[in-house]
Amino acid sequence: MNRFFNSFKITIYLSEEKKHGKVLLYKYILEKMEKEGIEGATVLRGVSGYGKHHHIHSVEVWRLSTNLPIIIEAINEKDKIYKLVEDLKKEVTDVLIVIEPVHVIRL
């Protein structure tokens, strides 16, 4: 039987420089996912993008900090994903969260 029969994917969009206290927000969320029992997650750094303020951020050779887009993705059981979202609602702002059902095939 497929271990992820009731699987959902969570995708969280945020800015690279956004913080939760003194910690970068994407690191905080990743650590929270691990503590909540999410089995695996990936953090992706975008090369270009913009958010609700329509200010484009992109990789530029002459700049060290560009506040690039960050995407965090994870797949897990519905209950764990929604519990994580409820916890995040109480703690963070300025993120966009997308949840969608997925079929998982492990080979």
C-alpha cells in the first residue's frame, strides 16, 4: 500500500531576506517542518521574481544581496500539512502558501 495515499504538496513562497525574529524565515519554516514530522522538504532559491509590490528582484553579478524569491516545497499527509499551516498562520506574515493534492509514486 502506498504510504502517501492521502498526500498533499505544500508550496510556500517568500523573500530571501524575510526574518522571523533574528532567524531567516525560510530556515525557521524548514526547522519547523522537521519538528512537525514533515518527512522531507526542499528550499529553492529563484533567480528572478516579484511579489505583490511588483518590484522585480533578480541575480546581478555586482550585487551581493538581491532579496531573491524563495520557494519551500514538501509533500506529506493532509493532516500534517494543514497542522503546519495553522501553526504558521499564528507566527508568520508576508508568505504565500499553496496546497494541492498529489499522487506520489516511489520507485
